[in-house]
Amino acid sequence: MAASIALTKPARRVTPREVYTPSKSEMNMNYRLNERKALFKKVEATKRHFNVEIQLKRGTLVMTYSPAAYEIYKQAIYEYYDSSTTKSYTRTDKTSTTDSKALRKAIVEESLSIKCKNSGDRRQQYRINMFNTTSKMDINGRSYQAFIEHDLPQIIKTIKMDGVDEMNSKIMELCESVIENIDTCRSKVEICSKNERPNMSMSPNKKTKKRAEREINTPQTTDGYIVAIHDESPNNSINANTSHILCDSIECSTCNMWIHKECSNLSNKQFLKRKHGIQMCIMR
């Protein structure tokens, strides 16, 4: 009977279950950071009536800071675990893409997996998640109480909060200045995009392309008479091979206007002279 049981036992290899810990040092978030919104959160955080607020919520220690206090505590936490003889950490940065040319990626969250040194237990004791945009931290995991009872009091002893209010004021001033610059740049881009003429080669569909053609080919009028069709594409000379001829029209290299033969009362001879760049611009 025992032999028959052994024969029916699955041949697959069973691996022991491990606590999930990200193995990558960097994780890319699947969203684009809204820089203006992130800066606005920093500004709002500078208006908090406290520098540190600690709450225990459903097995998670939540620590809310003013922006200056957040940076001070974050630096103190790194220094504490870097010099610790009993604990080590693995850091994972969570990054997000931005619209900024100077900074393509921003670290939105720093996560530390705390483990015991010189111990056979390789499991994570607790995790410290630091949220850079909201100036908050949360600590959770199976031994998070060890952080509350031992690590946090030791970290607080090394912290000096001198000049925090002044730092918060400078952070607010800097963030508001950057927000103002973002708004100014956006308004300039909107004005430029409104003044741009449509590019037919970039039209996404036939309907948009037809609309672009109508806008480009709409003639300018003077006193009720059609004079020319405006085109902003730069041309240094008028040449039959390179100029964009629309039926009996020719583009002038001086004023970048499309001159229509009939509407300009040009004879065939006059039109050919302008076509080959012999005669001067009639719009001058």
C-alpha cells in the first residue's frame, strides 16, 4: 500500500514560500508625474500646523511631516541604518516620468526593506516607505513594533529641528516660483500653438487633413478682391522646380504670398517673369 502511494505522489518540486520583497533597486511607475500638482502638495505641506505627526492605523505607523522635517527625518533614518551593527536595508526607488527636459525621471517614493544582520533569518522585519511628494512615511511589516520601540527613539535622539520654520518658508517660496514658471511656459505654448498654421503632413486623419487644406488655401482679401494666399514656409528663391505652384499661382520669396494670375490682373508674360524671379514683388 505504501509503495502505491509513493508512485502516485506528484513529481514537482515544492519551493518554500517567501515574504514578497522587490528585488529591483528601481521600479518604474506606470503613470506620468504631474509636476505642478506635486509642487502644490509641497506648498500645502508647508502650511501644516505641526512638523511631525505620528498615528497608528491598522497595523501601519503613519508619520506626516512638514517638508523640511521630512527631509531631516529621512536623512536621519539613512544615517541610522547605514551605521547600524544589527540591521541592514535594501532600497527600492519608485520612479515616474516627467514632462521636464532637465529631469526625465523623478523619484516619487523610496522604500527600505529592513532585515537583521548576522542572522539566519533572511526575512524582512519591516518596511519603511517614504513618499517624496506628500512628505509622509509609513512603516509596516511583521515586526514594525520593533521600529516603534527601539529604532525610532534612537533616530529622534540624533535629530535637530533648529531652523525648520525658515526652511519651510524657503521651500514654499521656491515651489511657488516654479509653479509660476510652469504656468507662464504653458500659456506661451498655448499662444504659439494657436498661431501655428496646420501641418498637413502631421494631420491624423482625412477629415483633419481636409480642414487643414481649407485653412491653408483660404485666400487673403483686400477691399473685396482676392490678392494672394499666405504661406509661411521659408523659400530663398522662386524657381519653377522648387516653388509650390497652385494652378495659375506662384509663391513670392519676398513676402511669402501666393500670387494668383487672374486676381492680380497679370498677363501671361508678367506672370512668367515673376515665376522665374525676374520681376520684383507686387506687394511692396
